[in-house]
Amino acid sequence: MTAFEEFGVLPEIAKAIEELEWTLPTDIQAEGIPLVLGGGDVLMAAETGSGKTAAFCLPIIQIVWETLKDIQSGKAAKAAAESCSPPWTMSILDRGNALAVAPCGLRVQSREQKEWHGVRCTRGVNSGKWAFEATVTDEGLCRVGWSSLQANLDLGTDRFGFGFGGTGKKSNNKQFDNYGEAFGKCDVITCLLDADSGEIRFCKNGVDLGRAFTADKNLIRNGMFPAVVLKNAEMEFNFGNKEFKHSLPQGYQPINSASHDQVVTNSNGQGGSAGSAPKIANNAPQAIIIEPSRELAEQTSNQIKKFKKYLEDPTIRELLVIGGINVKEQISHLQNIGADIIVGTPGRLEDLIQGGYLSLSNCRFFVLDEADGLLKQGYTDLIERLHKQMPKITSDGRRLQMIVCSATLHAFEVKKMAEKLMYFPTWVDLKGEDAVPDTVHHVVVNVDPQKDKSWHNLRRHILTDGVHAQDNVRPGNNSPETMSEAVKLLKGEYCIRAIDVHNMDRAIIFCRTKVDCDNLEKYMKQLDRNRYSCVCLHGDRKPNERKANLEQFKKGSVKFLVCTDVAARGLDITGLPFMINVTLPDEKSNYVHRIGRVGRAERMGLAISLVSTVPEKVWYHGEWCKTRGRNCWNTNLTDQKGCCIWYNEPQYLADIEEHLNVTIQQIGPDIQVPHDDFDGKVVYGQKRKAAGTNYETHTAQMVPIVAALSRLESDAQSIYVKRYLTKLTRA
């Protein structure tokens, strides 16, 4: 049995993992896999490269396959029959999308704060005098009572439903009238129905509040069902499965004691009638995994293909849904082949769902990878809309599981989303405070155009971003604009110098903007296409080009990858010895993400950041920019309705150092790293060798010590024997 099988992973999946040469689960996998297999919602955070993708993909693949296997064998039909129409529980089918029913069927909850969501019981009655109890178990708004199958789930808003609300009002057909008194947490409401006379009444904590409604007898003959509607509230029901907390009025009985001819079965439900087997719909996947970028989505999709390699009969169908690929191909795949697991980016997913090509009716898993990145990109509303469309209990009685991976679980946006959407999630935070791994040597090179005048001779060779195209920038002019342009020229030169000084043959180079990436790529190819072979990765490159460029770099066909922060999170590029920050990131957490590209798998890495000593004017295209940067040349500052800002790198450096609680070592413009624990003692890209000793071997060093201990032990035993014999002689 492999280490992964110890966590409950199927042997077929474990075999695929062995082929990837994964001997032991990482910490995040050891924590996360059992939690997801156990059916809970999970928030997880760990360092870059820690195996988060496998931590959620492995258990999802397993559960999806097992579900497909059950459907294939017919077990799902039996499970659906047992779970969809058990005696006297709240229905997992006849309910609102944002309402969750506990596995026991007797506790219901909705955390939607703006809308009401209701549910009906699996059974009802058409004659006799019956009662059930509803206890308010959490603060919120609720309305409980009786409903026919013709009524909508918003109890009391049409003529077919009769409710009593926590505000102390009774309601039917949108008529809200004062009745009894208000109720709240811990109060017990007894709902009474005399099906023969049509009288409906309620008790609060055993006190009879009197007649509330007289329902039409023809309506009752078709069945009246216990029902509730909630808004950010929770209630627990007792249909007679245990002793009532309060005695019933004379003649009334617990509803679950009704005879067979008095009971009506609830045939309503989303996704089919009660007790029907779940069907495999091509366009209704069991898992939706959202990634913030195309590259991450492709990476996750490729991992799933590797993990499911030996799972057969049935096979799992996965589909990559990202922009830049012909949407007709994705639609055709959904319609003809189908998908059980979908990995995609937000925009294309929304397009397919809104177009009716992708259904969320059978979704069992909702995964947000790099959730903090998704929320910062403005996808909060989309995530909430998708979550609202997903059934909280699937047609075969399984609860929706939500898995969130984030660089910082305790970020305000992530915590707020978790509180609103997730169901009692388990927090797995193995990341802690941001820190630079011990395997990474990170240094800063100050770029000072006031001291280094070499930029005078670089103007004809290096393209800049055009921010100062209309400014009078020239040698001898020490204006802020001239110094800013000088920084742009020097940084290109310093980047090449860093490559040469450290003889880099494989590195990732981060630039702040797309135009900076393009310009550096052109400059490197202009100098020497072979020595500085490189490719570019940013949002304006076509998807096929981005994919091809990333593959070229991974395979080693080119030496350098020039990119924006689109590659800072999550991309699995192994064995990187070097990283260069041409510009510091404005998000301090991204500094750790960037330099986390090197020093992975216990290999040593060098990260060099080029930091301007003077303010640099840069592009900043906000929402006010109609083209969001495309062919925009408005060089005014943002407070003048322009698209530029002054970038203060020394301040960003100070923020990063404060965030990490370290002082980053500074080196000179020659970019020579002083001989210390890293340089001269390790080879970047390789594992650190153990320090040598003056002894040939550890064993040889210990031989005389062990011999001395042996003599002392022998002497001690001899002394003890002599004293013991002397004592016996005297006795």
C-alpha cells in the first residue's frame, strides 16, 4: 500500500502518482485530501509549489469516478430513492437553491441574506388532525407553516401556502396580518392542521395562538405539506421522530403517525421526481474548478489527465474552458462528448452558462483556486451568482462541497466570501506569514541614473514604454522626467548584465507591464538571439502563442521567460535557478510569489530585484481608460484624467521588507554577489551539499569516544559487583 492509499486514495490513482515519482504526500496533501474525501468544505493555503493542486484534484477525481461507477451499476438509483423520499424529512429536491438540508433531513439552513429560500417536506397529509414542531436554531428571518404542492417555495406569498413568520405576522396570498407574537432563536413553533375542517393554527412554546387560517378543503385533499422559508436563518424539525417539547391540543397527533391512506408523497423536485436515479447529462458536470489565468487552468487540466490515467470503466471526462479557444469547439464537446470535471477561467465559464450550454444542476464540487487573485480581479459577483445556481444538495443526496485555495486565507475578501458561501469550512493554513524560503538568496540592485551615466549611450539601443515621448528628456537635463527615462534605459542594461555575470542559462524575468515585456524581448533578441533566447508571456499574446511559449521555456528550447505577474502565481516550472525583477511588484505579497519560482524542491535559487532610486513614471490604465491600455497614449497623470502614475520603488521595497520583517541584501551595479553562505558554496539550481568536516567519517570520529564509554561502563559494573559481594560477606 502506498503512502497516498493510506489517506484513502484509490489504488488506480496511487499508481498514477507513483509514475510522477511522488513518494510521500506533502503537508497540504496530507491535510487536505482526507478532508475533501470526508465531504467537508475546505479552505487551504500553503507555500507556492507545495502541491495544493493535487490536494483538491485527487479527492475530487476519486469521488467523481465513484459517483459515475454507482450510476453505472444502479446503486445511485437506490441511493436516490432512499435519500430523496425518506419518511418525514425535508426534501432535498423540492427546495430553493440556496437552502441546505442536513443529512438527517430534519435541519435546514440558508445563509442568503437578501433573498428568501424555502423547502417542503417529503410527505404531506390529506385528512386528520396533525402537528409538527419547528425550532429556531439560529438568528435570522423565518416563516413556517403548511403548503400545497401548487404553492411556490416562498411560503405564504400565494393562495396555496399558509405561514407564520418570526415578525409575528401570518401570511397567505401576500396578505400579511398580525397574529400571536414575534418569535426568534430557541423558540419552538408547533404547526397544527385540522385537515377535515380546514383549520390551521400555531402554538409558540406550547401556548396556543388561536386559529390563523381556514384553508379550502379541495386544496387539502391534494395534500398539505410542512414547509418553511428562510433568510439567513436555520430551523430544526420534529415530525414525531422524538418526543415533542410541548404537549399537543386535544385530538392532534404527530404527523409521522398518519396512516398510509392519509399520506401524500411529494412528487415535486429539481432534477426529476423523488426517488428517480440521477442521470448523466453531458453538459452538467460534477465539478467546476475556476482558475484566474489560462496558464493555471491548462496546468490544472493537465494534472487531472495524469491523475485519472488508470481510472477506467467508466472514464472521467474533463474539459478545459478558457478564452482564446474557439467557443464552438467547447460547445460541441459539451453536447457530444460531455464533461464530468470542468476547469476554466471566469469569463468563458460565464459565457457558456449564460448561453445555456453549461448547466450547474449536477454540480457537486465548486473550487476556487488562487481565490484572492480571483476576488482582486473583480469576480466576486460572478462567484456568488454561480454558487446560487448550484444545488446545495444534488439529486442523489450529496451536499455541494466548496474548496477554496488562497495565498492568504485571512484576507478580508476571502474571509467575507467564506462566511457567506461556505458550509462550516475547515481551515488548513500551512503557509503562515509570508516568508522567503531558505533556499532562495534574494538581493537588491539599486539603479541610480544620477551616479551611473552609462544611460547616455543606450538611447539608440533600448526601447522604452513611450511615457516620455512628449517630454524633453536628454543628457544634462536632470528633470524628474529625464531621470525616469534613464531608469528605463538602465534597467534593460542591468538585466543583461545580471544574466552575463551569473552565466544564467535559465531564468524567469518579471516586468510590470505588457509593453515592458515586449520591449525587453525585442532588446534581448536584438543583442543575440542564441545567447539571450527568450519568449514572452502576458495577456495580450494570443492563447496559442502563450501556450507554445510556456512549453518552449519548460522544455528548455529557450533560456528566458519574460512575463508580467500573470505567471507569478501557481505555474509549475521546476528547476529554475534564477529570477530577475525588472520592476518590483506593487503588491507586496506578489514579491514572495515571484521569487517563489526559484529555490523549489530544496534547490538553491538566486532572485535579483532592480530597484530605481528615483521616481519612475509608468503606465496605469484604470477603469476610466476606455481601451484599458490598448493603443492608449494619454501620458497625463491619473489626477489629470490621464493613464500614468509616478512609481516609488524605494517605498515599495520598504513595504516588502516590513512585510517580511527582513532587510534585503543590497549589491552594487556590477551585480556581484558577495561570498557568503550561498555564492561560492552552492550551485544555483542544485541542492545544497552538506558541509564537510575535518574527520574522514562520522564513525571514525566517534570510535575513541565509544571505546572510553565502554571502559567506564565495565568499571562501573565491576565496582558494583565488588560492593555487593562485600555486603554479602559481612552479612
